[in-house]
Amino acid sequence: MSAVSSSSPVVDPKGAYRDELIAAGLLISTGVDGIYGRSARFEQVVDALQDSITRMTTPDKPELMRFPPLLSRKDFLDSGYLKGFPHLAGTVHCFCGNEADHRRLLECVEEGKDWSDMQEAAEVVVTPAACYPIYPIVARRGPLPAEGLLVDVSSYCFRHEPSIDPCRMQMFRMRENVRIGTAEQVLAFREDWLKRGFAWVEKLELPVAIDLANDPFFGRAGKLMAVGQIDQQLKFEMLVPVTSEENPTACVSCNYHITHFSEIWPLRDQNGEMAHTSCVAFGIERITLALFRHHGFDIDSWPAGVRAELWP
Ligand SMILES: [Zn+2]
């Protein structure tokens, strides 16, 4: 992109790329930052990425699980998500009143007054990460088999962080493979995916760098948690510049949770030891946006190698 001269208005490159995507008909504006419709051309790439990940992971024989983008409120509270990320959570609230309450509700709406106190928390919240629903479900099955477990999961996820950066959507698809087992099994999985994930992004001919990362924990206590996460090398991200060279976008992440989830839910290996867990997560929209950024909006003119990987 060319430098902005001193006489031009300052244009935020993140907002500029979003406007380009909307003008080109790839994303559809809803009027809310971070919530977009997707066009056929955008979904063509999304489907191809999902298929490419499926081809890559099928030899590992994962157990496939799919959930709607909702999580039981009990599991959500148990997970501790509200401790770390209260600012990102999306809860679901519903009207449960009688006819008089309904009249009051409509009056409030009519008068532009707050009507949210007539809503009650539902038994579900919006899924914050694709792997969250599986831990309590696997724990309920009892001890893991000797070989542990590998799960393929994918979902729309919600994070309340409205932004003009199209790479920071409020709802987006996350595809994950999750390993649950002994420390050795889980660390081997993580090591393997650091290489495989990187090689896969390189096959898409995207400029990628790998770096240690931390989750966006809330508040002052959160800063300490973030430092601990970096010190223990629990999270690696595969970064591709999309809307910024200085702040490249995390397109794939490899996360090691140690025994965080087996301290909450009784995930146990065959010997009754606390299971370790790790996940590799693919940000489907982010990878799609990186492809459009680096190879152009015309899919037919993408490099032959990229097309061969996506549409073999
Ligand atoms: Zn995960």
C-alpha cells in the first residue's frame, strides 16, 4: 500500500481493507462492526479450506463432533471463562414474563427506554471457542482409552470485540483438532502441529511467522496470567500480515492447556491421572481474508500451487 501523504486524510488500513471487501461483494455489511454476511465467492474459499483441513487430518482418524454455536451456561460458568474473559463473552437472555410484562416490554421499546431488565439469562451462552463443548462431554464418558482421544470440532464462535478490522470479527468459524491424553501424547501432538500447521500455511503461499502468544485476559490479574502463559510457552500462533505488517493476524494457533480442563471436569487417563489437553485451531475467516489479501480478489488467477492445495 502506498504511504499516505501529509495532505491526504488519514485512512485506517484495517477499515480500508474492510471497505474493499464489501465493495468487491466478498463481505456483506450488516451495519454492525464485526458481523458480516458472506458471499458465494467468500464461501467457496471457506469450503475449500475446510476440505483441505479435512484431507490433512483424516489420516489421524479424529472423532468428529459438531455443535451449534451455543454452550450450556453451566459448562460455560464451570469453564472459568468469565474469570479470564468477561469482556469477550456473549450470553443469551430471553423474555420469560407474562402478558403484563409483555405490555411493559413493548412500552419500553416504543419509548426508547431500557427493556433489558425484562430479560432473563437463558440456559445457554454463545460459544467462545470451538473446543469448549467437548471437555465436559468427554469427561462424562469415563476414563480415556489407552491411546487417548483426538476430536475434530468446528463451530461459529462469538467474541464481543467490535472492530473495523475485518480480521477481528465478532462471529467467525473456528476449526479445531483437540488432543486429550497423557502429557507425552499431548505434547507430541503439539510438536507435530507446530510443523504441520506451518507447512500447510506455506502451501497456501502466505507469508507466515510463528511466535509465542498469550490470550487477551481481562484486567490487572489478567496481565499476570498472560505473562505466565508466555513463560510456560503454552500458546503459539502462526501469524500472517493481512491488515497490518506490524501486527500480523493469528491464523492458526497451537494451544497447550496442561491440566486446566481436567481440573474442572474429571478428564482422566487409563491410570486415573489427570488428562492433559491441547488444541490446534484454524481461524477460517482469517485465513480466507489472508488469501484474498495476498492472492487478490479473483480466485481464478490465484497461484497454481494454492489452487492445487484448495481444489485438488
Ligand atoms: Zn481450543
